[in-house]
Amino acid sequence: MRQKLGFASAPAALLATTLSAAAQPVKLRYGVIAASARNIQSVALYIAQDKGYLAKEGVELQLVPLPGVEHMIEELDKGNVDISFTATPYLINAVLKGSDAVAVVGGPQNTIYSLIAKPGLKTFEDLRGKTVAMSLPVDTISIATRLMLAKHGVKEGDFTPKVLIGTPPRAQCLESGACDAAPLSQPEDFSFVAKGYSKIGDSLDVISELQFSVVAARRAWARDHADEITRFARAYAAAFRYMADPANRADVVKIIADKTGTTPELAAAIMTFFYDPDRGVMPKHAEISMAGLSKVIELLGASGQLPAPLPAAERFVDLSYLQKAGLE
């Protein structure tokens, strides 16, 4: 009997130690940019905080404001942040230039950008000779916008591109009249349409699958902090599941309205647009779509941003943390 009890006590002690370790709070410096703070892409992070999913995992996020998406991997490599939200084209280019960064957790996937134009401009043809705001050439926002225009016969040289990084500067350019059209994310695109601006098209028209954003870390740091990343992944995944659950629709609409500054009516319209049916905008549970990341690489190659032969998507991802969290 003693032998059986003694044999059973070892795993029990191990379990107690594991639970105790898991309960120890950790602080992670999380890189964010101001352009995304009131954007639909940040809603899952707000849910993870407000609904206690991060607290349940013993994770405290110290939000570190960064000057722009093109600096997010740079600040990661400098060690100024532990993990960072970033758009995948910037991660890919940084890694190819020697960065130690790697995607560890999935974020919003096929983020939809609507091409919004001044009132009176109704078609792609109307954009000939007009000024169209773009992000940097490496950004899939710019690539998708050019693909939309080209699909409808408006090619390079038929319009004047104006580089503005982030939806807020592009929205400001459109509202001021300095830009005739601009790709905007949610909720700005819905807000502009409500004010009488025209939606000419959106990125889903040319890109049906994408892994637009991820949470990245330095490989060396991640290896030494696997538990912290795993716990963050579980909390982030819980937030995406909460967001997608129809039973939570009214609460998520309220959160979107509160955090983004839009109206409840527009927030409800955004959720309907995303999930009725599910358009793959948000991940199911913070997974990373390898097919979606391969599409990003394909687009970068086709637009001349990456030389052949194109790298494999696996080069930029470490799925082990999602696997430890039971999410892959």
C-alpha cells in the first residue's frame, strides 16, 4: 500500500509544482503602434485584457508604443520589447536581412481593406488620374490595392500613389481632400461610407486567403521564455473564440464601439460583415495559417518585393508554442 501511495505522490507533487509555476505572474513588453490602437485588429487584445484571459494565465502586458509598423521588428531585435504585433511582410523582409525574429502566435488573418473614394467617384474607372493613398510597396495593403485597380483596368501610371503608413493618416488624407481614394480598415471604412463616401471595392476581391499579422518574438528569447509565450497564446486564443461566438455578439459589438470610437450600429455591421458568413478575417484560436503566410510570400514575389527563388513559409514561423498551448 505504501509503495502505491509513494508511487502516486510523485506525479501529484509534480502537478502541484507545475500549477504553482503556472500561477507565477509574468510581465511581457508588448510592442504596439498608435495606428492600430483604435483599429479592429486590436479588439481581441482588449477582450483578452477585459475578460480576464491574460490574468487567468498570469500574464501582464506592458504595452510599449512604437513609431510605426516598419519599426516593430527593429525594436524587437534591439530587445526593447519581448513580443510584438507585426504585419507579416515586414517580418519576412527583416528575417531575410538577418533578423532573429519569428512568428509565434497568430493574429488577424485576412484583414479586409476597403478602397474608399471621395463622394462622386463611384467606379475604378473614376480613379484614373487621381491620387490614391498607399502603404509602403512591401505592404500587402499596397499590393492588394494595386491588384484591385489592375483587375479593373487601372494600371500603374493611370493614378498617382501617395505613400501613407497606417489607416489614420490615409483616412485624414481622404477627408482633407488631398487624396481621392484610400484603402481603409475597419471601422474607418464603414464610417466613411456612412458619411457619403464611396466603397469602390475591397481586398477580398483579389486576395481570398492571407496571414496578414502575427505576434513575433526573437528566437533566442522565445526559447528561454516558452512558458510565457504559451500562456499568452492561450489567452489570445480565448479572446478570438469569445469574439467569434454568436452568443457574445452584443458584448463584442459594445467592445468594438467603446474601443474604436465608432457607433454601435457600425460595430454591429462590421461583425456581420466578418462573421455572417465567416470571411476568415480573424483566426479561430490564434493559429497561424501556413497557406496564408505562403500567399503573402507569393504576393511579395509577384510584386517584385522578393527575388526568386521564394523562401518557404516555415522559415518565418515556430509553431511549437501554439502546439504546447494545444492550439495546433
